[in-house]
Amino acid sequence: MRRFALLAAGFAYMVLLIEAVRATVAWWRGEAELGMLDYALIGALPVLAWIWWRYLSMFRKNCGKAACALPPDSGK
């Protein structure tokens, strides 16, 4: 059940991030009539990007030391 909850949360986060980027690009280009949800997504984009950069990307803190490091060589 925990794995399903993590997958659902990850999916919801990615949908929010993609929709926020879509709304921001449409706003920047002046292509679409934006509603309140679009403005909320545009406002949430910096927070979503920060979460991505800080916790999910390969550039996060200590990524090279433990989380993203290759397994140790067996010495054979």
C-alpha cells in the first residue's frame, strides 16, 4: 500500500509540474485565456521546481556521495 501511495504522489507531482510549465509557457507567449487554476499553477511553479531541484534531481545535495553513487567494486 505504501508503494502505491508513493507512486500516486509521484504521478500527481509530475502532472502538477507539467501543467504548471504548460500554463507558464502559454502565459509567457500570450496564447491562452488563463483562469484562476492556471494562475495558481504559475504561482506554484517556483515551489515545484525547487522541490524537483532539491529532492528529486541528480544535482541534489549529497547525490554523488551515497544516493547516486555506483556500487563499490568487488576487488576481483
